[in-house]
Amino acid sequence: MTTQDLIEKIGLKPLSKFEHRKVNGVFVSDMLSDVMASAKSGNLWLTVQTHKSIVPAANLVDVSAILITGGKEVPQETVDLASKYSIAILSTELPTFELVGKLYGLGLGSK
Amino acid sequence: MSECQHQWEMTNIQFGFVVFEKCFHCNGLRTYFSVEDTPILGDKYREGDCFWSRVENAQSFRFNLQCTKCNHLEKLDDLMGLLHCTGCLPDCEVEILRKKYEAERTWILVAFGFLPQAKTRPIPAYKLDILTDYFNQRRDASRSRIKIVPFNLIEDLSLCRGDFIHDVGMLSLEPPKGRKPLF
Amino acid sequence: MRGAKRRSNLDVQRLLRPDFIGARNDNIKTFTSFELVYLDSKSKATIVEIKMIRDALEASVIEGEDRLDAMVEQVYASDLMSDVLAFGRPNSILLTGLATQQAVISAHMAEFKGVVFIRGKKPKDGSEKFARDNHLVLLSTELDMYDACLRIDSAKRRMYPETKTSSVGQKTEEMLLSHEFSIQGNDFTNAGMVSTEVKSILKKIGLDPKLIRRVAISTYEGEMNVVMHAQRAKVNLWVTPKLIEVTIEDEGKGIPDVELAMQEGFTTATEEMRAMGFGSGMGLPNIKKNSDELEIKSEVGKGTILQMRFFI
């Protein structure tokens, strides 16, 4: 499953400029400390955090994409920083809880 | 140290707060890690000539690194947090490094120790190398890499507008606005 | 509560009216212990008891052991409290990694029913007291956020296998309640306890007494079969506005010939059991007579699953 597949299958909106890559598992948290401690390389990171520091956090752990849930608006500053580092920021109207069900349905586990 | 090619993993992970305190008398900054109850912002107390006030709590965590092969443990309790350089000062050494490594798809992060002790006793360079190794082992290093640099490269902390990678304002009941500069 | 308007018994028909928004438990003794909310068909909400969430997450109860039968409509997964306040809906439950009193306060202000702390986190401060004073349930689970959401979602789906629980604009069967019981085989002292409880639960939501009687009898017969012929069983009671379903899944010797077992008078009860007054051979036929739909799946040496459905 790649970021491209996910975008098409679930109907996610890409916000930043990035390269598509393979998605390995899902990580859900709004706390950067959680991400640093437990997220894995290639994870799809679900969050409602939109402050630009999600970009270096995502970079540090090498997630495949950041998915902002619940239709939260992402500040341009964050999008620009993400594009600069070629990190995917995707957006969805669905809230986190519902999204998890869909992702699991597509075969994405948490690891 | 052995000849082991260390393979690192995080251990002794502890979640808590990094507390930032400022003295309005000498403008000094103090930071420490707390696992206790949510420290109260604005809490003031006096210590000698200094009048400390808590200005920020950041949800954060601390950890040690252990080699999965030889069990060697490297303690990192002097690591306060990692800062992402936002390029606010073009001739800051960190910004210069950042630009240089960016071309090689290597992202620079600045390791901060706890103040004030880290000013005189910075985190040893070998520990930063270990931290760098750890993060590179944790990713597909062929795509991009991480390099951790010391914070004493920043000439004037009070001018730094970098972003710490920790959680600020999680408990705020107001929607998050911009972060106020810490230094 | 002094001065509160006394309400009549809840009835399911009144609940089904599209304009019926909610019934709250005001601690009036004549009231039921459930909080039932009916939403319009555009809503995606489905209702579950906190107890079900606790079981699905294998969570420990930090506070609110006596409030696990509270119902929640929505699961809100977030660590950002301003979001919780801005977008959270009343009667939800919060899943969060932020183990502080502020998280509990935020949940309370958003009129949530409780908070589940994930990754084994537990608040160290005055959260317990605050939760107790404000009637909130606090749970803690070792699971991470993703697995926690998944477990709750699967548990919900198991409850209604044919309906989609997360489509906008699609009418979903609103689960009014779900309960799980266990029966110990050969335990003649407690035989009948489960069906008695089922009866009292159904009475509380004000269903037709004749219907309750049919459910109670069927459940009783099923229970007795377990006590007489199986090692143990799990009983599930599910109620939606249109349907009551009782499923008894046992571990036991199974039924070699279901058709034979359905014949009145046929029994495999021992002399001892018959001396106690059981085993007249009317069990399964009785269930069939009292239920609207009956499905029996059995495997010799493994056990039997009895699925009984009653239309409201």
C-alpha cells in the first residue's frame, strides 16, 4: 500500500508537495513525545495537530505521511515546511476513530 | 567501549513535562524534567537573588538508549529536547549547517541539555553521535538521514526562534495559536 | 430530585419517534438506569455501553466501577483538549494519551461520559476525585490509540454485522443495549439467574410484557440446556428498537441430531436431573415456540450456538 493508493482508496486530500512512498502501518497520536517514542519508519501518522513542529517530528521518525483528521485546517506555514522537506501532509474530513476502521479494512495494521 | 556495532533501542521511557522557568531579575532560564502533577504555570518562588516564574510546560519524555546486541546502556537524562532550526538568523552556525546538509537530505536537529548546567557541562559529543546513530537506524537511511548537533553552536540563545519537538498547549482550552518564543 | 416532572415509563414506540431527542437519567428512582438517545437518520452514531468498551480494550477501571452501564454515542480520539471542547459531542467518550486532570476536566466540560487513557497511562493528580465528583468514568488500557479504536470498532461491528456503522446518510440500527453473561455448566444452584436478569433488564426498558415473557422463557430453556449438558456458556443479549437477540454459545458435547432434539419429549437428561425436575424434553421445542427466529449450530464434541430472535 502506498500513499498514492491510500489517497485514491479513501479519498484523502494531499496538501503538500511530496514523493509517494510505501506505507507501513498506522500511528495515532497528537502528542509529539508519543511519536518520537513509538512511531515507526513508514507509518501513516494520524493527528489533529497542525502546528509546524509536526514536520520535524515526522522527519525525525521518518513517517510516510501525516494525515490530519476531522477536517482540521492546516496552516500554510506547516504545509510549506512539509513541502520543503518533501513530507506528505494529507487531509480528511473523517474523524480519527472512523478512519481507523477504514484503514484496518484496507489491511493496514498498527505495526 | 567494545567493538560492538551497536544497534540501539529506546529503554526506560518516561513521560512527563519539561518545565521552563525564567527569573525576571537576571533573565536567566532554567529547565528541568518533571514526572509529577501538571506543574502550575505562573508559579513564582524566590531562590536567593533570583525570582523564578514558570513560563511553560511541555509534554515530553526522556529515555536511555541500549544496545540490543551487547546490552550496553547509554543514559540520556541530560537531554532536554530536540530543536528544529527555523532559519531565523542566516549567519547562525546551526542555520549554516542546516543549509549545507539539506542538500544531502540530512536533517539537522539541535540537542539541548538542561539549563543552566548544560552551559558549562554540555552533552558529550559521543552521546550526540549515539543519538544520531539511533535515529538513522530507525529509518530508511538511504532516503534521508538525521544529524544531531549541540546547542552551543547557537551564539545567542535569546535570539533563537527554533521549535522544540515537544507538546505545548495540549492542555490549553483555547485553540492553539502561535507559540511564544521561549528564550 | 424534588420538583422534577415525573415521567411515564419509557416505551420503545415513543423512542422511535423521529423527534425524540433524548431521555436522561435524573436519578429519579422510578426511571430506568439507561440513557437512551434517538438520533435522526443522518447521524452516524451508534450507542454502546462503557462496559463494552472496557471489555473490548481489556481496560482497568480507575474510577466509576458503578457507572459502567452508561451509554456513549461517540468515541473521540484526541490529545488536543481545545479540539475536544470545540468538536466533541455530549455523551461521548474520550480516548487520549494525555493523562492529566485537565484532560478529565475538558471531557467534563464537553459533557463526555468518560475518559480512556491509552498506552497504559494513568493520571497521577486529582483526576480520580474530579471524576468521582462529576460522575465520569476513567479507564486505562495498555493498547495504543490505533488498536484501541480498532477494538472498539470491531466490537461494535460484531454487534450489528449487517449494518455499516460509519456511513453518512445511511440509517443504522440503533443499539439500545448489549449485555453479556456467563453460565456455568452443572451449576444447578444458579440455574435461571441469567434469564432472570434478562427479564428484569427488558422490563426496565418498558417492553411489552408478553414479549418479555417469551424472551425470558426461551432464555431460561437455553440456560437450562447449558447447565444440564454443557461445561459453560456465554450469553449475549442485544436490543435494538426493532429486535431482541439472545445468543447462547456453549462449550459442551454438542447436539448430534438437531432435528431429533427438536422433538417434544426427546431428552438426554440423566436420572438425577429428572429427579430435580428438569429434562422433560420440552427445552428446544419450547424455545422454537416462543421465538420468532431460531438458529441452531452445533458440533459434536465442541458445543452449540443458539441464536434466538424476537421482533418488537
